[in-house]
Amino acid sequence: AQTVTQSQPEMSVQEAETVTLSCTYDTSENNYYLFWYKQPPSRQMILVIRQEAYKQQNATENRFSVNFQKAAKSFSLKISDSQLGDTAMYFCAFMKHVRSYKLSFGAGTTVTVRA
Amino acid sequence: EAQVTQNPRYLITVTGKKLTVTCSQNMNHEYMSWYRQDPGLGLRQIYYSMNVEVTDKGDVPEGYKVSRKEKRNFPLILESPSPNQTSLYFCASGSGLDEQFFGPGTRLTVL
């Protein structure tokens, strides 16, 4: 079974600053997918960014970028120029391969952006 | 609008009273799944379905049932709810290629 570990239960960042969330995972698979989901106070789960393990290039979506270290099984999320609307819980998730359809989630990191 | 809907959004019930949480998607997705979210544990998969009449257990299936009679619907059934099933429940659907789309969540309290 895959395990996903988020070691930071809570983080706080000043508006316009940068924050990095850590995620490590354990798997014996070679091809898989990694995701970061955002859950704001509305509780809606929103996909922030995805990374395919076979791609060496780190994924980027506007102010969100990842540092994917396959050998270290590490998948951190960097939020640049933090905005008040980024305040949310962030979940790291692992999917074994295409059509496995099982997401394994970490425990989550609550990010608070201070004005 | 492409979406996953769940009903009800909030439910308070008593131990042993059967309940059903409905889930429907309008994206013609083959795959649907149920998760529960508990503090400190993230989301854990309860059951999933790869197509009509094809369902399988996830990580925490005890106390739950599902059915997939139509492609768009995937109800979650608690035949005899207990207080340890108090949780936030999410339905999700996907094409199986990458992203899963989540419903708005159902907050269930079992007294």
C-alpha cells in the first residue's frame, strides 16, 4: 500500500511571501501520478497541480510549482506571492498509475496567509 | 456545467437508522469513488467503481455499501450507522486518466 506523509500540520505565511509545503511518499511503482489539492473553508476539493512521475520537468501552474525528487520520493509544493485566497488546507495525493483510480492522501497541511 | 453533486449536504441521524447519500456526475465518467475525511487522517477511500455494476472495496469499507446501476449515479448506503461513521464524505468521479473531480461534501453526524 502507498503511504503519503505531510509532516507540517500547519504553516503561516505573510501575504506576498513564499511558502513551501513538504510531502513524501512510499511506493515501489515506477510510473505514478502525484497531486496537490486545495481545500478552502468551503470544503470543496480543488486540484492545484499534478505531476506525472515519468516527466522529469517540475510542473508549474501560475504561482504554484512543485519540486519533484523521484529518487527521494519527495513532492513539495511552493506557493509564491501568497494571497489571502490561498488560505486553505492542502493535501498531497498519490495515484499508482493510469486507471488505478485510487488516490492515497496525506493528512493535510493548513496554510494561513496573514494580511 | 460539469459537476459532481451530493445530497444531502448535511445530515444528523441516530445510531442504527439506515441512510443513503446520493452522488451523481454529468461528465460521463467511468470511475466513481467515495472518500471519508477525518481530522489528521486526510481522505481515505471507502469504495470505488470502475463502471456500471463493477464495484470494489477501498481502504475503509466496513459499515458501508454501494451500488452502480447507472453510469452517472453512485449512492453510498449506511445500513446501520454508528457514531464512528461521523465524518465528512466526498464523492469523486474521473475518466481514469488523471484528475478526479470531487463533489461538495456531505457532513454526517451519527448520534
